[in-house]
Amino acid sequence: MAAATALLGAVAAAPPAARDWTAAPAAGRPYAYLEGPAGSVLQDTLSVTNPGTAPLTVRLSGQGAPVSFAARTVTVPARTRADVPFAVTVTADTPPGEHRGTVRAATADREVRVDLRLRVSGPHLAALTVEDVHVDADTGALRYTLVNRGTTALAPRLAVRAEGLLGTVLDRPDRALPLTLRPGERATRTEPWPDPPALDSVTVRLTATAPGAAPATARAEAAFASGPALTGTAGLLLAAAAGVVHVARRRRSRTQRAPEGATP
């Protein structure tokens, strides 16, 4: 029993192994928290504690956020804590709100991850525009560009309507598009129109909407004139012209015969 007690005492007095090193935000916080506006550089500190008897070399990195360190590797002496500053660059197009990332410290056989919470201040503005609308007169395809000009991510919807000389030739109610636009992002898309009019002059109107944003509308003009339609129209015009000539000739013939049968 005395031997066992001595052994337990020796284990309790032994210094922690190298695997017991820790990495955490400074001041004992449960996670790193940073707050600031877009376009700023925010700073915090990571504390790496080495309770072992040998120096500890740790590799530092970030994930999910633009984290940078003065040095990618830090050597912490035995029984020492090293406070390592790091910075997070908040780009100008980062939308306001909560964002998450991770600060990582790793050795050859162990990795510690520290939760990073970033709050970007600023107003929430939803603004969407539809631009560069073009109608392909050969295929009817509609090409356009959606632009997020606000500070929050948008899930756009699109409605399409086209008016011809004789009325509406295309009417598609708004529907969700399979994309999400981040602030400042633009996306060029094509809307198919497999059955455009063969012969018509149309005005196409695209209306884009998104939750919280005012509707955005853009127009484009197009003239459709397919070969068969032109041929058929030309035939109708020639037939009409021939009919007019025939009627004129008949009237002229009647006028010339009238004096012969007139009563003196």
C-alpha cells in the first residue's frame, strides 16, 4: 500500500504531457468576439499555454474568416503562456450581421479550434437592379444581368412580359431564380423564349424582385421577321397589289366604253 501511495504521488506531481497544451482567447473568454464596420481591420489575441517540460511549436491559421498572424508558427517555452495577436480583415463588401469563423492552433498530433464570432455593423439595405437586357431576334433568348447593390444577400425572383403590335405575346409570372447574390455581386443569365413571334415588333419588360428590395424593371425592344413569315407577307402584298391593279383596269375600261353607248 505504501508503494502504491508513493506511485500515485509521483504521477500527481509529474508535469502535464505536451498533449495537454491549450489555446483559447485571451482573458479566459469562451470564444473570440470582434465587432466593427465593413472595410476595417479588427484585432484580438490568442493565448497558447504550454504546461509541459519542453518547448512547444504550434502552427496558427484561420478558417471561414480572413485571419492573419504576424507569424504562422510560434514556439512556446516550457511552463509558459504566449499571447499571440491576430487580425481579421473585414472587406468592404462584407454584409452587416453575424459571421462565423475559426482560429486554429495545431501541432503534429493535436489541433485546437477556437470559435471566432464576427459582428459587422452597418445598416441593412436591400437593393436590386436588372441591367443590360438584350433580345436575340433569331432565337428569342433574353439575356440580362442582375446586380445586388445593397448590403445584404438577396434571393431574386423574375417576371417577364412582352407586348407586340396586336397585344401580349409573352407573360411569365414571377418565380424564384436558382441563385443568391451577395452584396456587390452580379450575375448574367439567359431566359429562353422558344416560340417568339414570327413577324412582330415587341417590347420586352423584365421585373426583378427580392425580399425587402424595391422591384427593378428594365425594357428592351426587338423586331422579329423570319424568312417564311416575310415570304408569306410578301405574297399577300403582291396578291393585294394585283387585286388593286385589276380593279383599276376594270374601272378604266368602263369609263372608256361609256361615250359609245351614250344618248345624243
